[in-house]
Amino acid sequence: MDMNFNSLEELYNRLKPALNTKMSDLRANGYGYLKPEDIWNYLRENKWRKSHDLMLSDMVSDILNADNVLVDAYFKDKINEKNRKVYLDF
């Protein structure tokens, strides 16, 4: 069965149950400050960017098996990047 999505938002909404499941895992392991968007952005930038013709099942698997430490490091790097920009703009 072919599934096509008209926007990233539509795809994100389809993957939301998997993202919420991963969030439960993250909270249970002390990463409660992360959001589903952090997982989504981490995978988009680091795993899926160079991929083509991804299947929904592969994306769900990637979400559920994403390394918590790497997602956290990605998040902290983005925060530091924003803080550096604010500091330099000041």
C-alpha cells in the first residue's frame, strides 16, 4: 500500500503516536525536557536527510530506536547554538 503525504506536517501527524511512545521512554530515562519535535528534528537532520523512498514502518522504527543520548546531545547542541547567536547579536 502506497502512502503519500502532501506536507511534512501531515507526515509528522501520522508519526505522532510513535513520537509519543518514544517520549514515554525519554521521560522514564530522565529526558523529560525533550519534546516530540526534538526527536523529529534530530531524525530529519541526522538520519532521514540523505534517505530516499523511506517507508513509514522504517521511520517508526527509527523513532522508537533512536538513541536517547544522541537525541539529547542534538537538543543541547541546538540550544547552545541559539544561545551563541543571541550572545553574538547582543
